[in-house]
Amino acid sequence: MPDQDGYPTDEELQKIRKWPIEGTYEGFFTFIRSCWWAADWGWREEDTVDDLFNKPVHRYTISTGGWSGNESIIEAMMENVVPWTMTWVQSRRGGHFIFQIPASGENHGPT
């Protein structure tokens, strides 16, 4: 839960940096959303089909809104190399990111 000003705590950022990926990545994104400022505005999820591999995926389209707390979360995510590289799809100027995981929830990372 973010602090009283809406910023993620140091403990939350550390948890994101060190998140142990066992099984699926759903828990990782659920936790990140719980720390995200203005998730009602800057966080969208949908089941869709991957543009490259034509497989069903669960897509997370998130925007930082320029909020430094959200930017800190993105930086912490980037430091956790395995989930970042396994789920990151796209970044755009302005703090916009797309991530996706297999829709079936099957693991695509270390167990």
C-alpha cells in the first residue's frame, strides 16, 4: 500500500526488485497494481491475442502519468531482469508501457 502521499514505500520497491518468480507472473502484476498511483486512470488489462505470435495473452497497458512514484515502480521492475524481459512488450515516450503474460497463466519463466 503506498504511503500517505501516494508514493510506493522503500519496502514495496525492494519487493518488486527481488520478486521471486515461481509459477506465473500474475502475482507480480497484481502487487505492482496495488502500489500504482491512479491505477483507475493509468492501468488497463485485457485478454487479447499477441500481435507477433498469434497466441492468447493477458495484456497490461500502463501509464505513469508523469508521477515520480510510478516512475520509481517502473525502475524497480526494470531491475528485476527476468520478469521484465519475459513480460515487456513496448515502451513509448511519455511513460507508457505494455506488458503481457500468457492468457492461460502458464509459466514462461524460471520455476
